[in-house]
Amino acid sequence: MEHKYRNELQHRTIEPSKDAWEKLAGRLTDFEKSKKQKKWTFLKYAASILILISVGIYFGQENEQTSEKEIVAEPVIKVQENKIQSIVEEPQNVIATSENEKSSVKSIQKKTIKNAIVNKQIHEAVALVNETNEAEKFQKSNSVTRAQVQFFGTDSLQQQKIEALVAKVQIIKMEKGEVSDFELDQLLEDAQKSLMAAQKVIHHKSFSGADLLAEAEYDLDKDLKERLFEAIVSTLKDTKNRFANRDN
Amino acid sequence: MLKVIKPLDKDSQLIKESLKNNRRAQQQLYEKYAPKMLGLCKYYIKDLQQAEEIMLNGFFKVFTKLATFKNEGSFEGWIKRIMIWESVSFLRKKSKLVYIDDMSYFEKIEETPEENLVSIENIQNYIDELPDACKVVFNLYVIEEYKHSEIAALLHITEGTSKTQLFRARKALQKMLKTNKKHYHGTQV
């Protein structure tokens, strides 16, 4: 009996209402629309996330580049100082190289300023410019030409060396806050060497390194002795005068 | 080695087109299977309008999940499973299927006189009178030819409960038929 009913029920059909398909089609259309909208919103979110990531990467790279440039820009002052030092040490090369150095210093300045602007570190750039200007002024004031050496002789050269030394000490103080004994000794030694070289140039003598060192030490000792002697004499004069005044 | 290429039947072509959201192809599939599926939904849901609503929900799922149909079985069988699942889910949500073990319920079934004893409409009416849980198990076992293990898995019940529900449904239907037969013969004589 069940078998009989099963066959009949399995093949039973009931016609749905006429508007049933319209309802279903409407639901399907709505579903497709919402699916498309979801797709678009997903794409929008994905695009905005991509833009954010790319912008982040771009600025990250920019910062890396500028920080690298900063590291490169830092030794500029030192390079300038070295150049100034070489100008002071080798006066015969000053006339020939001064123009090139000026242009190189200017190009370095431009580079450093540009880097600083890119990195939005205007304050640092201004500081850098001030420092380089000071260095340039110092360079101008302390550059010794061959003509000057010949004209003024060794005394004026000594005086200029002392001024140059003082300037260098000031620069080191500006940079580091204080000058170590080792740096002072180094500066003194350099100045002696360059002074001896200048004297050699004036007298057109040939010289060896050992001679130069010996002469430098001798001159330094001599100079110190003279100064000490003068100081002692002046002190003695003062005491003598005091005693004379008291006796009177 | 020759490769046998199965020619695309009408259903396959319609399915292919329906996947592209071709509304015309979808309508053709719907018109082909809707009457059968409404009949199927009617086994489970007494009210015809509700049954139609369930059928539409089933077709909505058929068209939106059509990409998951892998041509492993018949397309009709796949739609049928969706319709049965929709019907069972509806009954579960609506009335919460209660599997009654109390025999007194079946003893109280009213003897409703029917003129046409063997008509399919009468059978449907008797089935409609059954409690939902019994009706679902009876339909799945007798009409859809599901095994008790399959029914148990589908309805989240034990096989024992499935068997009990089927026994009760059968007993109730037999009683209803017997009563109506008596009545029929009585009037005839």
C-alpha cells in the first residue's frame, strides 16, 4: 500500500502561483545588485588600503634617503676644515686652488641646503649655512699666499700661524665644546711643520723630513726660550723697580 | 584511446546559462522543476502558500549556489535535497519538531469521514494531520526512501527515535484509513 502511495506522491505536481517566478526573479536581481555593491565596496576598501600602503612606503623611502643624505652632509664642515687646513699649510697652492675650492664649497652648501629642505629640517640647514659661512670667513682671514710670505717675512708668518691656530681652536670648541690636550698638541705640531715649510720656500732651500722636524723643535724651543726670557726679564725689572721705590 | 564526450543535455545547457545569470535560462529551469518541488514541499508543509514560499526559498538557493553543483548526481536530486532541507528547517524554526512518544495522542485522532478513500489528496490530508515530527520522518522514509541513519543525521535525532516516529505515523495513518473505509462502506451499504 505504501509502495502504491509512494509512486503516486512522488509524481505529484502542484502548479505554483503565477507571480511566483516574478517574486523569485526580483529576489535574484536584488541579490546580484547587493553582490555587485559588496564587490565595489570591497574594491574601494582594497584600493584605499593599497594607496595608504604605497604612500607609506614612498614616505618611508624618502625618510631613508634624506637620513642617508644627512649622514653624507655631516662631514661637509670637516671637509671644509681640512681644505682650510691644507690652504694654511700649503700657501703656494692657495692661489691656484682657491677658486675651485670656493665653487666646491658652494656646491656642497647647495647640496646640504637642498637635503635639509627636503627633510623639512630648515633649522639645521640654517645652522649649517652659518657654520659654512664662518668657515669661509675664517678661510679668507687665515689664507696665506706665497706673496704675503715673501713680503712680510717669517715674523708676520709666525703671527699669522698663531692666528690660524687660535681660529682652529675656536672651531673645535664650537664643534665639540672643548679642546683636548692631544688636539692642541696636534695643532701645534702641524703649525710648526707648515711654518718650516714656508721658511724653506722663502729661502729656496732643499730639506729633508728629519731636518724639518729638528728645525721646528729648535725654533719652537728658541721661541719659547725667548719668550720665557722676556717674561723673566720683565718680572725682574718689576721687582727691581719695587725694591728701588721702597728704598727711596 | 577514444574519449567519449557526453553531449550536453538541455539541463546542462540551462545550468551553464543560469550560471551567467541568464534570467531566461533560470526561468526555464524553474518552470521545469517548480511544480514537482511544490508537490514535495507540500508533503511537509500543510499550508500551500507557505509551501510555495519554501519552494521559492529553495529555488533562490538553487540559483545562488548553482556553482557548487558538480554534475555528480542528477540535477533534480540536488534540487530535491535543497527543498527537503528548506522544509525541515522551516518546520524546525516554526514549531520546533517535537518527537512525541506518548501513544495517547495517536489514539485521540478524530475519525474524519472521507468519500474518496484512495485518492492522493486524501492521503495528503491524512499525512497533513500527523504531527510535524512524525510527518517529516514518514515522508523521508516512505516517499523519499531515506534510510533511518540518513534521517537521523538530517534531523539530528537517533535512529531509534526515527524508527519510533515512523511506527507511530504508520499506526495513525492505518487507523485513519480504517475508520474512513468503515464509514465509506457503511454509506455504500
